[in-house]
Amino acid sequence: MATAGAASGAGCSEPPGRFECTLVDPIRNATLTIAVQPEAGRVLTLGDALSSYRSADPGADLERGRFADGLFLLTDEGALGELIPGLRFRIGGRACDLDHRLGGERAAGPVRIEIDRSHTGYTRNWPAYLSRRWKLRADVYSRFVESLVEEACGREAGSVLRLDAPERVRRFLAAVAGRIFASPYETYSRYLGHGTPFRSCDQTLDRILEGDGGNCAEKAMALYFLAHAYGIRAEVVLGGEEAAGKFPHRALRSILDQRTFDAEATRDAQRHWQHYAILCRPSGNAEDDVFCDVAGSNIPFLFLGAEEASTYLDPDRRTPLRVVITLEPIQLYYHRLAARQDLPLDLYYAMENFIESIDVVHTVDNELGLLHTGDYWVGAVACRGRRELRRIVGEYERFVCRAGLDPRADLCFARELVPARHPLLDRFLDAYPCGAGRIIAADARLRQRINSVNPGSQIYYIIINLQKAGIAVMSRGMGRPSRG
């Protein structure tokens, strides 16, 4: 589990009277151990422990600070407020309220308190949240951004960073968006270390700094995060495969509110939010707008001015971006939601907080895969027994055959990413040693997460060679937040 910074020291070294609790967030797959000093003569309650955590300035530690804003509302100034309405807790499998006394569970070590979000809504104060998250690593993020602008703009970097004219903002965005686009399209880093099933915008930026990346939503929101930090207005643009026609806002709002993400009946509506892009607004003049798609994979880097972007965004003359998705051509339609930004932001919140095992859903069920390099696609499948494996292999063989590829040479299934198992695997390992190494490092956690969803499964890696086809692959799913 992703363990936030915890107060250390137990047993003999523990100060008299100090009490430890471990908060467990199962959807985020995160834990946090906090130490509380009870008042003399007073029985400690769950409410006391949470209040102590809130008042102890958790922002002083990165992961403690990140954990906190998943428990408490934020004021407009970014301070921690009251508990998120509807948040519930369980101790020992039983529901408990804030008046629950904690003393009885102490003998076995830190009291394990499980967080239940099933009755909460979409409560995030996004401007305050983005500012708070930036402050947690402001020095690191600022240096990174300044280095990108210096590399792109040379001696003019200082004037560009003033962001006092639309053209300077545009040059700034070109440097930042270009770097995010160049980061890998991947989900493997969700399984590295302690792992994060779905990353917040700042966690994605952390991964980009480390040489990793994310999927389309994560990378787009990293750009949104940076734009906000530098005072640039931005809005999320949604899109999807064959998502023409009127945007089904009411249907998608209902899915968010009812959390029916995997409902087969809503598949046609959900295709409209398969993909994330960002529209930046350097000034109050719409002619200065810049449309950015930084997903990578088979989608080209879109950095378009207002006139060029209108080809894709103007509902009266919207045309699709024609791309190839896992060897099959599709039409990607974009939809601007200027007055309805609650929908893409709440969808992102849902992927962070409400959709169980979303890392496995994205990697396996939606076939985003683990890594897309443009000339190779590396995915993972789970199967129970040889019969199911033969069925899956047959489906992929037919899939690559339809694209004119040879399944014997251009498709590989492997239990492990080790040399000498298949010529295609060897070529991938030689061509992308860093990416392959990251997947190998994520192997144990990947298997653990998949088996938590599909107990008893055998895990196989899949590699598809796209060099012969002369095209790139992203996925058939393009980031649907559903198992379908």
C-alpha cells in the first residue's frame, strides 16, 4: 500500500500516553499512521484523533499533506476545514462515528481505521486544491518549469517567464506542454514502489520529473495543474472515439452521481469522456486561446491557435482527428465544455476516489496497456487456465492479422520480460531498456493488484510490434473509466 509519512517509534521508545492510529484508504490504496497525544484524564475518540491530525500542519510532510485533503474540505485559502460530508469510518470491520472511543483497540498496536467514501459527493474545491498541492513542492516544480523554458527559449527565458503578453504565455505553454507530451504514455508507474491506482495532477507531475508519464487524463491534468500555478486560465476538453453529435451532459452527469461507470447501457454516452485535452486561455481575447493535446501515444502533439482549434472544437463545423488505435483507424471527436467544467473535474475526482481498482481497470480491462512507445505496445492480461489463455491469444492473433501483421513474428505473450523468450521481446528489451526496466520493477505489484481483482489468475505480458504497420498504437479503450 502507498504509505504516507508516518510518525515513527513504538514500543519502548514510544512516549508515555502517545496513541497511534493507521488511516486506511482502500480506494486510493493508501495508508497513513498518525500519532496522537491524548489529554490527561480524557478518553481519546476518533474525532479527537482526526482533529489532532488536522491541527498538526500535515502539509509539513508531502504525503501527510496529500492524504489530508482527502479527508477534509478546503477553504478558499487552502486551509483544512471540516471533514468531508458523508465520510464514514470502520474499525475492525464495524462502522463507527466520531464519538467512538479508541482505547479498547490499542493492545494490538496502532488502531486501524478504514475510510469509507461511498456516501460522499464531489466536494473538491479545485482552485484551493491546486494551490495547496503546488505549495507542497513549489520549489521543485518551479525549478522544473524554469528549466523547460530556459531550454526552449534560451536568453529570452526571463522575459517569457513574466507571462505578461499572450505571445509569451504561448511560448511558455509550448515548452511545458511539449515536455508533458514527450513523457511516456504509460500505466506501469502506478505499480512502482507502493503504487497509486490513479494519480492526482501533482503526482503525475512527480512521475514526469522521474522520467515516467501517465495516461491521457493524467497528463492533461498535469498541464492544467501547471497552468493554474502560473495564473493561466485553462479548461478541460473531453473527447472520444466516434463521439460525434451533441455532448450527452445529462447522461454523463447521472453516471457520475449514481457512480454507474460500468453500466453497459451507458457505453455510447461514456465514449464522450474517453479522452482529456486542455484549452488554455492566455488573455480575455478568445483569439489568443491555445488548444493542447499532450496525451502522446498515437495522438500527435496538438498545440493549436484559436483558428486551427476551431476545426476540432467549433460545434457547428467540428471535424474529427483521424488516428489509429491498436492498428484500427478511428475518428476522435473533441467537445468543449466551457460552462460545464464540473463534469470533467468530477470525473477525474471519481477516478481518484470512487472507482475501485482503477489501475487494473485501465491497464487490463480497458487495454490501455503498460507502455506505448509508438512502435511497440506492451500490455498485460489475466487468465485462469490454458483454455482462457488460448481464447485470449486467439483474439489477439486475429486482431494483428486484420492489420496485415504476422502473429508469429509481431505478437508475443510472455510470463516474464526476460531475454531469449521471443525475438520480438528481445527487440523490445534492446530498443527500450529504460521502459522495460520500469515494467520489470513494477512486476510484483502489478501481479498483486491484478490478483486482488481476479484471484488465482495467471498474468501474461503482451507485446505487439507496430513497426511493420508504420503506425502507433494507444489502446482500444482510450481511458474509459469502466470495466466495459
